[in-house]
Amino acid sequence: MNTNILSVRDLLAVLAEPNRRRLLALLTTGDLTVSDLAKNFGVTRSAISQHLAVLAGVGLVEGRQEGRFRYYRLIPEGIAELRASLEVFWSAELDELAAARAPREEEVSMPVEKSVVVPLGADETFALITDPERLRRWQAVTARIDLRAGGDYRWTIVPGHTAGGRVVEVDPGRRLVLSWGWEEGDDLAPGLSQVTITLEPTVGGTLVRLVHEGLPDDRAAGHGEGWEHYLGRLALAAMSGDAGPDEWAASPDPMDRLTAAEASLAACQLVLRAVTDSDATSPTPCSAFTVDELINHLLDSLSQLGSMAGATVLIPTGGSRESRVATAAQQVLEAWRRRGLEGVVPTRGGEMPAALAANILSIETLVHGWDLAVATAQELHASTTLGEYVLGLARELITPEMRDGELFTAEHPVAPEAGVLERLAALTGRNP
């Protein structure tokens, strides 16, 4: 904290973010860790750490390390200076702000506006935009939404990039307004901008008009490109039922254990959507399981992985095969995003490093996605980048002691020219 009173504009910019104000309120109860604080928010631990870094940068909070944990507390002197700065604001700064020049036209952030005609009725189009199972067919890897005014939503658009906020207004078949932001950044955190989608009957179907307001100047162009991409996929999904693989989701950059897990899930979900009842009893390369048995095994694995991260995963009993896996996997991924990869996690036989346990998220979904694709004569759409990364995770995880015939059998030999997914399958003991 500077010894001079802080710039009021800087303070207001810092405190304008509601999550930061809430963090300050929570810290009035005493010293807390990032994990303690994150439990009170619908954003990731990484986002909370970023908010704390901003507050620390202006001298309002400070952290200290104790063992594996870092504790944060309020700085009394900083809070006192905050109060003094705000008192100066009320006595002098309002006059200064009133006299300030109006912003030049080029500094004003213009709304992003996009539109597309969807060859469906308004109600069906609205369902494509709001129903999680349908959203996964054109826009999101995982999606959940409490579809009422004030309800929250969370959509992982591409691996490593999750949008969230609140439902501001909902008029089924006509209009949807969302507060919008990203868990990964402070400049556009969840709720800091607004997306308005209106639906109007037109020749050939429904006109979908999207207006995105409140974007920082440097984010408008990227969001315009993004909405153009996804509205095109919306129209494709309306025509064919599924927009197919999204190249934007195929190779996360940067790649890490959790973004790889989200990308692997996206690839697996594409396969699951095409599995039919006639495939249920077909054999799979995972020799102990038929198709439906393998899906149940995957659900059981997801439940265990969620438990490692401190979550109780609710496995849906109804819905499609893809919907059951996607709903379970979203709970697991959110739990791991909240927990992070530090320390150790419990297992059935004891405990293991959390980072190593997180490898299983990608291996389970990508390898079993490959199993299901082979069993149902499909192609698993996974990039070479993703395959190589998950192959590295598998080599890190699978030790010689784990090749006991129950967890894994011996690595199967493959030709030098074998693709990365075949090499990954062979490493787990399958014959590709």
C-alpha cells in the first residue's frame, strides 16, 4: 500500500468487481486459505487467486505460507487508507469527475451484434440455446443452467475457457438475457458483460439476433469472431441435429491436466451420442465389458474421481448415454477445478498425489472413448496434440506394478507407424 492516499479511480476499478468485495467481507472473519474462500463462489480457485492478487497489489490483503497452505488476511492499515481515500472521493473527486472530458468516440466499446436464421421454429431454437444436452451439440463441452431470472449458468465453451454468470431475463421462445464473463480472467470475470438473444419468426425459420454489450475494447473483436463461429454451428445443429467436432475444442492452448480432461470428454461425448440400443451388448476392446457395461464402468470411475476431489457425484438414472456421462463428468471437472492439483487425494487403497490422480480424468474418457468408437464402428475425433499429451499422462501414471492383469495388462506392441491413439490404447494393454 502506498503511504499516499490511493487513486480513487484505481480503488473503484478494483472494488467494482463484486467477487473482490465479497472476498474482503469474508476475510473480516479471520485468516482463510484460497480453498476456504473458493467454497463461497461459483468460480475456480485460480480465479479467486487472481482476485486476491489484485487486492494484494493495492495493499488490502496479504498472504502467508504455512506448510502446504497459503493463508490470506486483511491489512488493517490498507483498509484504513481505503476508507480515507473514499472520504476524499466524496469531498473532492466528484467535482473532478464532473469536469472530465467525455471519452473520444474511438474509446467507447461498441456492442457486438450477430444474427443467423435457424431452420426451426422459435421454441425448438430456444431449446437449442438453453438445453444443456443440445448446447453440447454446437457450443459447449459441458453446460448447466438454472433457467429462471436470477439463476446461474456455467458453460465450458472450449477446454480451459468457461463462461458463467446469471440469467437476467428469460422469455421462452422469444428472449434470453445473460450476464456474461469468463472464469479465467479479471478483465471480463463472470457477470461483467451482458448477452441478449432475441428470437423472431422469419421466412425459413427463426431469426436469432445476439447482442453482446459491456465488453472491454480489446475483447470485442475476439468475441465477435467467437459468436460468428458458434452461431454458424447453431444453424448447422438445427439442420443436422449435431454440428459435429469443433476444431476450436480439439487442441487446448495452453494444455494442462484439466484442459486435457475437458478436451478428452468432448471427444468421448461425440462417440456416445451415436451409440444406440442395438450397440448395447456389442463387445469392446476392453474385453471385460460390453458397450453398456463399459459406459457403466466409466460412470463408476467418474464417481470415484469426483470423490477424490471432495464431491459426491450424482449419476443420472435417465436420459441418453451421452447425457448421463456428460452430467456426471461436469460435476467431476467442476470439483477438480475448485480443488486444484495440490497435495494428495484419497483412494480406495490409501492416497496419491492429486496431480497424478488428475491424469486419470483424461485417460479414462479418451481411452474409453476409443473403446466405444471401435465397438460401434465410429471414429474418435481427437487431435494429435491431445493424444500425445494424454499418452504422456498415461506413461506417468501406469507403473510396472499396476500391470497386474486387473488394472492394466502388459503393453501391446504396435507398428512404428501407428497413430497416437493406437499407441495410447496399446500402452494400456489393448490390441489396437
